[in-house]
Amino acid sequence: MSREKNGRNRRRSPRVRLANLVGYSYKTEEGTYSHLGTAHTLDLSESGFCMRTREPLPLGSELSFDLKLGGELHRLRGRIVRGEELDPDRAYEFGVRFLDLPEKAVTDLRLYLSMKRGPGDDE
């Protein structure tokens, strides 16, 4: 859990531990999407998620993410805000903060998280 030095939780939204497949891509200057790869989430919240990849990603980069919430696939924008190399050149973990979520995605995300929340998830 992300905490300040005084022990308080710094997160804006509670995290739910979930392993969802997520595709990520970036929008080219021509306006098309270029697929970068796939990852799986470790946790998910209303403000973002943590994911594990096999490729390094630059901190601060804005990407598009294809994430299935319940029965619906959403293309969401997010910024890489934290990263760690877990196994040199093989495994990476990144924190992603959502950017400008559409209202439908916010509604679906809240519903999905409320159904998936369980014991041990952040309060």
C-alpha cells in the first residue's frame, strides 16, 4: 500500500486486487493507434491501476488502455506515474493514473469495483 511517512494512505481511491488482461497502445501523430503490448493488472481503483508487463515503459508517457469492465470493453487513457524493474529485462510493474475518463467508463468502473471488492482490499 502506498503510504506517507506518518502511515496515512496516500491513495485517492481504494484499490481492489484484480488480475485483468489489459492491452496498451499509443496514438500516433496520424491519429492511428499503435499496439505496444499486453499486461495484467494487479489492482484497480477509480483513479488508476497497477500492471505488470514484459516491456519497459517511459515514466510520464500517456497511453491508451483496453480494459474489460464486466461485460464491456473500454478504451481508456492513462499516464504512467510509477515504475519498477522487477526482473532485469524481463518483468516490470507500473502505476497508471486514469486521464479524463468518459462518464460511462466511470459508472461501469464503480459498479465493477463494488462487485469485486473483497476482504483484504484497501479501505
